[in-house]
Amino acid sequence: VKGTADRHFVRLTRERPDSQGWLWAKGPLEAPSFTMTLKFRVSGRRTDVHGDGMVIWLTNQETFRPGFFFGAHPLFTGIAIALVHTPAKRLDVRVFGNNGSLPMDAMMAASHHCAAAIALYDEKRADFNVKKRSRLRISIDYDTGNLNLDVDSMNTGIWQPCADLPLMEMPAGWMANAFLGFSAATKPGAAHNTDLLQLQVFASHAESVPDTPTEAAGGASEPQESPLEQMQHHIEHQILDAQERLRVQLDELRSREHADMDRIHQLEQRLHANMQEDISYRVTILESLNMKSVQKALAALDVSIGLAERRVGDNLLRRLANLEDQAHRAAELKLEERVRAIEQRVAERMESRITHLENTLRDDMKRRMDVARQTLGRSWWIPFGVMFALVFVFILVFWHRLRYFSLVLRSRLSRNV
């Protein structure tokens, strides 16, 4: 089962697009002939849509196989009775047969269209209630090989003949192994509630035909619902309807939420792109302004560096000039001090040597004068005078040489500095 199973009905499809459900028998019918009466209801709040439908299956498939033939697989062995929604706000009945080898086009061409139609109930009407239902009776006689189909569109108890046609050639024994199943599907533009209310299977057609008009009008062979059961049935229907409406509203809210989220995402992307563009534009402007300011700052820095270099160069030149002057004066002072020291030492040495020579000459002259006085008597002053003249000449020559030596030494020292 794929659907909603309640106490009083099984809902195969809900009133929403792309809804699908099925109900399948657990075992085969194991009867070559039978009559089946199905009580069901197809209703909705929109009866102007069409395209979806319900299918009653008698096939050798043990379970439902999805596909594109009213939501099921088109290749099967057995009979398919389809109730199709039409623009005329009703359900048309079509009978399909397939022996397991017919393609879908050939099966559609060989199908039988029923003249009778089934009501499509409008839940928006004030007179809608759970008593609104339809009936379908299917009879298969294996001995005659006929399929008989009757329709009670609004559960009035009056059966309208729909189809009486021979079965197509099927594999031997297919009825004994046939499974009974129901499936329904809605399309994107069409949605209805498909409810299975009651299913009765009889071994013969006679058991399902009422004997009195009362049975025909009310269906005496069918169990009747008490007022309490009708109320429960109504409550179940309303609860499912409320759940479906809530689910539809939630789906709409989710779709709106997704649309809003997509819109927000698009707005965020657009905002991000605009912010990126604006930021890039502002960054470009700031970069250009910063480059200009940096260039101005670099130019001002170059000017400041040039001025500082000139000031530093001038200060260095002045300091170097001052240092040169100081070094020159210090060298001159040191040179003068050294010259004075040398002159002083030379003068001291000359004076000591002259004093020594004078003393030596004096002693020698005294000794010689004593010798001469002894030898010459009164003529002693002649050699003394000659000796004194020689000493004077020697001192004069030595003094001139000392001054020349002092001048030469001073010139050499000045060149070295």
C-alpha cells in the first residue's frame, strides 16, 4: 500500500500535484470467474482540471510497477480499467487489455470507451458530504470469455451498462494467477482526492444483483453505515482534508521561503558585487590620492633632504676649516716650541762648548804665557795678543755657522709639518 489507510477509506492520492498511490492484493484471485463491486469517491475543490485518473488492475504482476501509463508500467498481462478525468468535469471509463506483448500505441488503439461516466464531486459545494460516492461493477465469465462492466455514477442503486465485450486472447490460466490492484496518479496541473470506500468480490454475477428495488436503491447486500460511523467517516475526511490543506499551505510557505531565500541570495550577491565595485572604486581613488600625497611627501622629503645635505655640508666644511685652522695653529705652535727647544738646546750646548773652549784656551794661554814669561821676559804680550786675535776670529766664524744651521733646521721642520 502506498497511500493513507483510515478506518472508513483508503486515500490513494491527495489533492496535490504529482501525487501517486496504489493498493495491491497480497495474493492472486484463484478464481476463473467472479464479480467485483467497488465503491469509491473522486472529489476535490477544483473540478475544472483534468488529466489524472485511477486504474483498476487484473494482471499477473505481483506488485505495482511505476511507469508512464497512468503512473504505471504499460507492459502487462491482463486487464486495466481506467477512470480518466475529462474537461467535462466527470470521469470517463476506458478498458485496456494486453497479453504482455502489445506496445502502448496498439493497446491504446484497441481500447474500449464506455458511454457511461462517473461523477466528479466538488467539495466546495454546500451539499457535499461523505455519502457522496460512486460504484463500479466488474464481472468476468471465464466460460463465455466476456467482460461485463456496469456503472452507478452517484450511488443511486441504478446500474448503467458500460461495456460488454469479449476478452482478448490471453495466456492459458492467467485468471487463476491474476492479482487485483488499484492505482491513482495526479499530474502537475490536476489534483483530486481518490478514496476507496468498499470492495466486494462475489463468486458469481447472480450474488451481486439485488432481488428487490429496496436492495437496488440502498444496496441491501452491502453493509450500511450507522449515523455514528457516518460521523466518524465525515470526521476522518475532514481531518485528512485539514491535514492536506495545512500540508499545501506549508508547501507554499516552503516554496515561498525558498523563493525568498533565493531572492535574498540574489540580493546578497548583488549587494556583494555592488560593495566590491564600490570598494574597488574607493580603493582606486584612495590609492590615487595616496600616490599623489606620497609623491608630494617624497618631493618634500627630497627638498628637506637636499636642504639638510647642504646644511650638513656647510657645517662640515666650516668644521673642517676650523679643524684645519686649529691643526695649522697647533702645528705652528708645536713647531715653534720644537724650534725654541732645539735653539735652546743648541744654545746651551754652544754656550757650554764655548765656555769649555774659553776655559781651555784661558788655561792654555795662561800656561803658554807663563812659559813665555819665563822665556821671553818683557816681550810676553806679543804672543798673548796674537793668540787672543785668533780666538776672536774662531768665535766669530763659529757664530755665523750656528746661525746658518738654525735657519736650515727651521726650514726643514716647516716643510715636514
